[in-house]
Amino acid sequence: MGQNKLWYLVAYDIRDPVRLKRVAKHLKGYGERIQFSIFRCRLSSREVERLRWELLRLMSDEDDLLIIGLCASCISRLHKKTGNDWPEVPSGYEII
């Protein structure tokens, strides 16, 4: 039985260009970039912890990381300029 997945906003502030590229490339495997240093990812609680651990290994103490879980009510209140929707259940396939 799979775990429930929720949307998360992952934001970062990386001070070194090399680390910045590594973190951004790593996050592309987990979600979609919605702004320069902000990704949206649909993850289980286990995947969030794994992603956090992996990112902290790529980052330095001077870098910042913020992971925010979004409930369905939060998503319904999002105001955005772009046409990107945040479906409750994304369509497509998931590789496990």
C-alpha cells in the first residue's frame, strides 16, 4: 500500500554557483521548477525526508533550505500569475 502524497514547495538560497547547479539539478528529479529557486514536488512523507537529507548533503552551512507542505485548502487559495494548476492528484505515471 502506497503512502499519501502531498504537494510541497521547496525553496533554497545557495551562495555558491557550483552548489546551486547541483541542488537545482537534483530537485528536477523530484518536481517542477516554478520560479528560479522554488520547486513544487508531490511527495510522500518518506520522500520528503529523503529529499531533505540528500539536499543537505549537497549544501553548505551558509546555504538555506525551506520545505513547506501544502494541504488541499492551501492549494485552493494559491494566487498565481501563470496557468500552472496544482491538481489534487496529478495525471501520468509514477516510477517507484
